[in-house]
Amino acid sequence: MYLETIGKYALMLKEVFKKPQKPKIFWENYFKEVEDLGIKSIGLVGFISFFIGGVVTIQTARNLSNPLIDKLYIGYATIKSIILEFSPTFISIILAGIVGSYIASTIGTMRITEQIDALDVMGVNSLNYLVLPKLVAAVTFYPFLITISMFLGVFGGWVVGNMTGMVLSEDYLKGIRYSFDSFDVFYALIKTVFFAFFIATIPAYYGYYVKGGSLEVGRAATQAVIWTSVSIIIVNYILTQLLLS
Amino acid sequence: MIEVKNLYKSFDGKAVLKGISAVFETGKTNMIIGRSGSGKTVFLKSILGLIKPDKGIISFDGRIWEQMSAEEKRQIRKEVGVVFQGNALFDSMTIEENIKFPMRMFTQLSPEEKKKRVNEVLEQVNLEGVNDKYPAEISGGMQKRVALARAIVLYPKYLFCDEPNSGLDPKTAIIIDNLIHDLTIRYNTTTVINTHDMNSIMEIGEKIILLKDGHKQWEGDKSEIFFTDNPDLNDFVFSSALFKKVKELVQKEGHFD
Ligand SMILES: Nc1ncnc2c1ncn2[C@@H]1O[C@H](COP(=O)(O)OP(=O)(O)OP(=O)(O)O)[C@@H](O)[C@H]1O
Ligand SMILES: [Mg+2]
């Protein structure tokens, strides 16, 4: 059962990765998808990142209230947790929710209203036409989006630390500089590319192969979000083992 | 010419098509008729390769579908125009973009040429001034006509229409029927139309196939309809009082034209 699904998913990817029939149309769709899947999420991602950055700082400061521990460890711990896990993994799961349900339901609706049949019957490779622009958009844009999230998360920590007086500005900045390691960012962005791949393709799979009516499209969207999130968590675990050990 | 041999299709053990063979001739309006649920759409979609038949052979002018690679199939599909029962317009595109889409995908026409062709086909289906509207913003009957416009925009060699005039008023329905018929003759198209509309059948039915219970029950042209005693055909066609009356008159005169 699971093997069958994975096999079908792999066959789908094989079609998706064919050369676009009309490069000009592919790039047009690509920019449309960057807008729909990426730019439209910047606001929410930024908002969440800023405040979570603030909360992480408060929590860390509370836990490190021992006077023997240098205050610069607050900045240190905040930036580590934001760059390594919060931005790439947590934000990707949020994107799986927003973007995953969007992809599954738009493609699913095209399936049940015969729009995919119409593409196929014209001689268009519908999987390639519908999914490749989304995939390329996610894989190229999400590293950028996650970088924004990292900045805003760290910035949020600094603002909240200052506002609450829990950590002095110079301690925080010193902590950040002390611990910043560009390998961490590299690691996070590698993970992001994998997650972006799932966010675009797993919901596309659920939408594309939906059968029935609007009820099934709704179910497909839910399934898509669940399995995208699960895949992100599992692959996060595997990649962490591989890259950090 | 499209040839179908011995086509079978069941869904979860329920047989819909039980060995249908048919020939759809070039330059003619071939019609598949039958009651709602008789399997017309399943038959059409099986010919188009959108539903995978359990058994059977389909060939497009001698090119056998089952023996072709995905790429060869796509090549044939570029010669096919389809009007789906539910229109299947792309709802993220305007009417003009919908009709332009096949041209953009498969031709090198300039923007002006595309625009010109869009307006040409829109005029043919009796629609004007809807270019920039979205499918959701026009009526069902208008959507149907846009779907036909999109189907014919690349001068298809094979034209399939699943109930092309359902939801149209009688006058527009006749205009659409005649348009399909004209195109068929002018471009020597192999046209296949699903319908249960008696007006269409009598207007343009050159070769008619009746489906019932998964079988082809009758085959003939529109003038033969009045002179056959096939019970299934009579049951389907002459269920209305009007057509019963027409039948009596035609039989009295001895011919229909
Ligand atoms: N995907 C499917 N899965 C299961 N059963 C199906 C499927 N598609 C069609 N059927 C069944 O096949 C039968 C024929 O359906 P079809 O849509 O071909 O009828 P039709 O002749 O086109 O009717 P109408 O004139 O109402 O459009 C119906 O009983 C329908 O329930
Ligand atoms: Mg039908």
C-alpha cells in the first residue's frame, strides 16, 4: 500500500522532470508560482519569525538566569535554534500547511472539473505543465524566504530582549557574533531545498490523482498537509544525522 | 476515420461498455446517442485515451493507439479538439487566454495572428465581447461555446463534442450544430458528437450509433430513423408525442429530408 503510493509518486516525478514543451510558458508559470507560493507567504512568515525569535529569547533568558552563566549565551542559543531548526523546519511545516493545501486543492479542482483531461487531450504533458513550475519556484524561492525568516527571528530576539530588558543589546549582539557559523546557514538552506521539494510535489500528487468531487478534494488537501509535514519531520531527522554527525 | 473494435470497460465490476465496435467516418458528423447513463461519455473518453479500456482496439486513420508511445500519442492529440460535457475551461485564464492556449503551446503564430484567430472563432460560435472575462463570469451556455471555440482553434482533424448544445437555447443550439457540421465538411474533419438531443440528431446526424446496456443497439443515418422497427431506437427516439407525430407524417410521405 505505502510502496504502491511511493512508486506512483516516483513515476509522477519522472513526468514532472521532463523538459517543458514550451519554455516561454514554463517561465511565465514559474513567475506566477513564485508569486503565489512564495511572495504571498512573506508577510505571515515574517510575522511568525519575528515573534518566535522574541519568545525564544525570553525563554532562553529565563532558563539562563544563573548569574554564573555569561549573558552572551542568550544570543548564542537564540541564533542557533533559529538558524538550525526554527526557520528551516518549523517555517517549512507552516508552508506545508498554507501552500500544500493550496496546491492540492487547485490541482484537485482541475482534475475533477476535467481541466487536466483537457490539457492531456490537447497533447500537453499535464504533470510537467502543472507541477514543474511550482517545484522550481519552491526550490529557488524558499531558501530566500527562510533566510528572511532567520534575519527577522534574530532581529525579533534583539528587539524583545531590549524591550523587556532581559538581555542587553551588546550582550545579544556579542552572542550572535560569537556563535555565528556560516556552515549552520548552509546546513539550514540544504534542508530547506529538500523541504521545498516535498512542499511542491507531495500536495501536487494528492491533487493530481484525486477522484470524485469537492469532498474528495478537501480530503486530498488534508492528506497532502499531513504527509508533507510527516516527510519534512522524517527527512529533517535523517539530514541532521547525516550533516551534523 | 476512427475505428473502434470490441471495446470493453467496467468500473468496480460494473460493466459499462460490453464490446462495442464502431467506425467514425471522415468528413461526417458521427453521433453517439443514448439515454443518460448509457455510457456515451465513457465511450468517448475511452477513445480519447482518458479512460483506459479493459479491452479493445482504437485506431486513428490506421494509427493504433495501444501501440503508440506516450510521445506519439501526444502527437495525435495535437490533431484532436474536444468539447467536454462540463466544458473544462481553465478557470485561471480569461476566455481569450483559454482559446489562445493551444496556439501558444503548439504554434509559432505572432500575437496579432493569435488575436485574430481568437476573434474569428469567437465570432463563429456567436460570441463577442467576452475576451477578457473569466469562465466563472459567463453563463453555462456561453462557456460551452467558448469550449467549442477552443476545440476548433487549431483546425483539428478529429473533433469530439460531448453534448455540445446542452444548456443552449434552441436557436443557439441550431447555430452550434450547423457550425460543427460546416467545419466537418469544410476541413474534412472526423467529428464525433455525443447527444440525446433529437433536434441535433435530425439537424446534422449523418451517422448515428445508439448505445444501450453497454451494446451498440442500432446504427444508421437520420432518414433511416423513421423507417426502422428497432425497438430500442423507437423507445429512445419516439418517447415524445411530438416525434411520434412526426414519425407518422414522415412514414405517410415515405421519405425525410
Ligand atoms: N469514473 C467512473 N467510475 C465509476 N463509474 C463510472 C465512472 N464514469 C462513469 N461511470 C458510470 O458509467 C455509466 C455511464 O456513464 P456516462 O457518463 O458515460 O453516461 P452518459 O451516457 O454520458 O450519460 P449523460 O447523458 O448523462 O452524460 C454510469 O452508470 C456511471 O455511473
Ligand atoms: Mg455524458
